Amino acid sequence: MSAAGGLGLLVALQHGDSQFPSGGFAFSQGLEASSQLAERLGAFDFAGFMRAQIRHRWAEADRVALVRAHRLRGDLARLAALDREVEASTLVEGLRAGSRRNGAALLTTHARIGTPGAAAYRAMLRDGAAPGHLAVVQGLLWQALGLDEATAVAISGYQAAASLATAAVRLGLVGAIEAQAELARMLPLIETGSAAPVADDEPIRSFIPLAEIAVALHGAAGQRLFSN
Amino acid sequence: MDARLSPHGKTASRVGAARVGIGGPVGSGKTALIERLIPAFAARGVSLAIVTNDLVTAEDAERIRRSGLIDPARVAAVEAGACPHTVIREDPTLNIAAADELEARFPDAELILIESGGDNLASTFSLDLVDWWMFVIDVAGGDDIPRKNGPGVLKCDLLVVNKTDLAPYVGVDLPRMEAEATAARGGRPIVLTNCRKAEGIEAIADKILSAVLFR
């Protein structure tokens, strides 16, 4: 955190808190689809799903986009270009649309509470000048709030895992207490993933083929609790 | 301390279409009420858009889109992620974004109805999301519902008691149920409806016009 003393930590806690309105509760990142299609796609277990998501999606794609967005220090035109890169690198429509909707929802809260850059970037979304992917929006907003790169990455990684754990509880895949044990086991993986250097032009790449196939199949089926 | 971490000022005010929430338990008749309200508002010259929150995908949104009563493009669906309370109260951002998008696409819209996913009596709307909201219960759910003092029944701007035609068949004393609901709400408004026969619909449309659109 760039801020001295306890205020930076408190700001990080506020923005890492799942109570911060961001729309994130409505997305399962393919967990619902993968768990329901296990018979067609092979064995499913929640811990394995979460590991794959953190290692092969969050660390290599979301985190990279977040870090690059953070380094752009509120340059909205370059953020929009990065945003389009995320759009192009996210294969499955369900995950791509979910990330855009989640980003737009987070911007909604920040525009209302007056976070610098939020209203202007939201206007760009409305004009079609930027897609509004979650990781890019997070990088813009958390940098604007004075959170340093490492803190922003930690919040992002924690939220990626915690939101999966919450979705798993609501889907009845694990109990609320077991979910916390799974989350705790995921924290070292997030730490390891956070340590990999990110170049300013680092490619955004993910490799979660089974989850992507599940989301694609599920999207066509039409009956689901979560947005993706 | 980084100056950017200073506490924010007041939240931004909003100018645009009025937003009215419609909450209530599963099966109480929220979607049927909307299907009756659409022509009632059309007759009053009110330009309308609708957001639905479905427990599963976009079932209610599709029903309204296919009704032929409204341009399907004016109906947006928001998935509630198995949390129908959360999406209208603790985290209404997806609904706000959906309503904002409708407003941007249809600048003539004066009123946006936001239907909650079926929920229980504890469900309430955030005033970040709506300007005014109603809660729909039905007589077949039992005449003891008003006595249970659920926040939905107590806090809404208008309580709608639907399916009044079923009262004799489910052993409900309708005048007593109405009296108990009125007492529980401290005299705040109640409307009795039978959506199947469009009874009580005009009263709700007029109430929204005067309370929300100031006509």
C-alpha cells in the first residue's frame, strides 16, 4: 500500500470486502456449469476447479490485466486499448460478457461514490468506447484510490478465490466452513501466482478449457442460477 | 497519507426515469401484476421499461417479452446468482447498471419497473436502486402473512394483496386479512388485486403516478 499507516490497510479491507457492491455474487466463472456437467466432462471436484482457476486464469490473465491497468495510472484511452485486448483474449462468450457486466457493476458503485476516473470510464462504456472488463476496471479504480500494485493484486487474487468459495456454498458443493478451509489452502497459490513478474506488454492468457466448454454448453442450455 | 485516500464526498445524485420495485414471495403474482400494469401505464401515456430478476436465468423476462404488451428490447433480465435478496438490497449494482442501460437506450422512458426474483417476507429493496417499491403477497399464501411482520410487508410503500378471488377456496377471511395488514402497516397503503381479472390494477397505476411521477 502506498499510503502510510493504517488507512491504506483499511481502504484495502473496504475494497476487498465481499460486501462492497460489485455484482460479483452473481458470477460463478463456470463453477455452476462445470459441477452440473461433470458426467459429460469428466470428474469434478471443487478444490481442483479452484486451483485451475487461480493458476491458469487469475494468475496469467486477470492479474496481468489488473497490473497493466494499474500502471496506466488513469490514462483512459490506453486503459480502453487494454480493455479491448482482454475482450479479444477471452474466448467464451459467457465469461467475456460476465467480466464486462461485473466491471460495469463495480464502476456503478464507484461512479456514485465519486472515485476519480469512474464516471468518465463509465461514460466510455456507455458510448461503446471500452468494454469494461473487471480486471481493467479494478486496476483503474484501485490505483485511483491510492492502493499500490501489490495490494491491488492481493485483493484481486483473494476475491477471485473467495467468490468461487461463496458460489460453491450456494451451489451446495461444499459447506460454509469447509469452504473457508479450501480458501485457506488457496492462499499460498495466490501468493505464488502474485510473485511472477509482469512486463508492461505482458500477454493476457488463460488455459481453462474444461471450464470454458462447460460455460459454452451451459449458456446454450439456458437454465442456470449464476450469470456464468 | 495519500490525498486520494481522503473520504469521499456525498454520493452523486441521479436524474432519469423513476424506478419502482416489485418484490414478494414466489408465486404471489409479481409477473402477472406487471403484465396488467403495462397496458394501464400505456393508457396513461407513461413510457415504460422493465428489469426482471429471475432465480433461474431469464424466465420472467421471456414471459414479459413474449406477451406482446411491450417492445421486447425494453425488458432486461438480471440473474440473481441464487441470492434474490442480495441483488435488490445488499448489492444492487447489476440492477442499477441494467436500469441505466435501459435508460440510455430509451431516453423517453419515464418509469422503470424492477421485479425481484421470488423471495420471502424478509425481502426489501435498497433505496440506492428504487425510488419507491411495492410488495406483493397473495391470499393463498395464508391470512397470517400480515401478522408475521415481515420487513417486506411492513416497509414497502404499497402492499398488494393479490388473488383475492381465491379467498373463499382457501378459507381466508379477506376483510380480516386486510384489517390486520392495515394495522401491521400503521395505516400505510394497501391495494387488493385479482390480476387475472385486472381488479385493483387501476388503483396501483394511479398510486404510482401520483406518488412517483407526481402527476
